[in-house]
Amino acid sequence: MENLNLQVKDIFKSFWSGEKELNVLNGINFEFQTGNTYAITGASGSGKSTLIHILGGLDFPTKGQIFWGQKNIFDLNQKQKELFLNSNFGFVFQFHYLIKELSVIENIILPGLIAGKTKKESVQKAEFLLNKVGLEDKFDSYPTQLSGGQLQRVSILRAIFNEPKFLLADEPTGDLDAKNAQIITDLLLLCRKEFGMGLIICSHDKAVYERMDKILTLKDGILQ
Ligand SMILES: Nc1ncnc2c1ncn2[C@@H]1O[C@H](COP(=O)(O)OP(=O)(O)OP(=O)(O)O)[C@@H](O)[C@H]1O
Ligand SMILES: [Mg+2]
């Protein structure tokens, strides 16, 4: 069977500010396996967000490659890459990025419509998922009418809608209280269990990162 792990090979990333070069990632090598859960921790500014954006193809490294099976994701053209990301990766961020003009249901089904699913089957699936997370009374609400914890639950449903191989989350509980942080972590782990996806989560929060199978620390631009 084709190996669908996410293989990170010698990733470097620098930013330039004026004349000064800031070396954020200094040779990241790692293989993330589908079905496993990973936490990336490290001090503020250590490069966690930079790394997770590159892992998911949202930013380019200065040097290095990311292999998905046999495929180097940076070899894809923009259109191929968008389709590839839409069906294989789900993203959750600290702030929800839901579209405020769209209802909860409309936000959740968006990745399904992009992938070519019908509206009818997408809506049915979204309703099923919303029921599972206790938001059955919010189908037609708009993002401005939801609490922070509810918004993050909706963001996760949108991210997992196409049952991606990996769910990438950057401080998904960073804006929530302890109780909601626990609800969100439970939901992320449940998604992994239900769909067998890999989970990569950047978090400062011990209560969150300690629940992952493997805890990696980013320090001096290297994963330790
Ligand atoms: N687009 C950019 N241009 C210049 N410097 C950047 C850019 N993005 C990030 N950096 C710098 O790269 C370093 C790593 O940033 P990053 O956001 O990855 O850290 P982080 O570990 O996610 O921090 P936090 O825990 O605060 O979210 C920081 O010093 C940051 O200022
Ligand atoms: Mg960050």
C-alpha cells in the first residue's frame, strides 16, 4: 500500500527584516504518520506557526521538501495544490476564520461543495455532525451569534468535513477557557478516532498537548 505519511525533509525557513536574516527553522526532519497524534510545543516565537503552515502547504520553506507518499507538495501548481489541500488537510486556527455572511451550515459544507459533493448530501452530513457536537439548535445561526467555544466547534467540523488524512491545528484552544479547551480537545481526539486521521497540534497548553501520543518541542529551529 502507498505510504501516505507526511515526510518532512530538511526544512529551513528564514525571514528577512531589512538587512537582517532571521533563521526560524534550521533543518526539520520528521515523519508524521496518519492515525497518530502529535503536539508541537515551544516558546513563543520558536516557529510553531511557521512550521505548521509549511506542513500544510500554506507557506513555502526557504529550503527543503514535504512528501506526501511519493509526491512533493511543493511541486504541485497552485490549482493542483488547492485541490490537494482541500481533500487531504483540515486546518483549525486560534481564531475561527468562519465566513460571517454565511450561516453555520453554509460554512461547514463549503469544503464539500469545493470537492464536488452535492448540496443535499453535504447539508445532511453537516446536520449529522452538528448533532454530534451538541449544536443542533444552531444550524441557521451566523458566526456573530455564537460563543467562542461554539465557533471553534464549527471550525473543526468544517476542517474535518472532507475527512482529511491530517488535521492541523494551530493553538486551537488559545482563545478559550479551560472547560471549552477540554471540549475542543475531546472533539479533536474523537475526530481522530472516528476517521483515523493524523492530528498535529501546536499548543502552549499542557492540558491539551499532554493528551497527544507524541510531544515534540521546537527549539533553536529544530524539532527535539
Ligand atoms: N511573515 C513574517 N515575516 C517576518 N518574520 C516573521 C514572519 N512570520 C513569523 N516571523 C517571525 O518568526 C518567528 C517565529 O514565529 P511563529 O509565529 O512561527 O512563532 P510561534 O512559535 O508560533 O509563536 P507563538 O507561540 O507566539 O504563536 C518569530 O520571531 C516571528 O517574529
Ligand atoms: Mg504561533
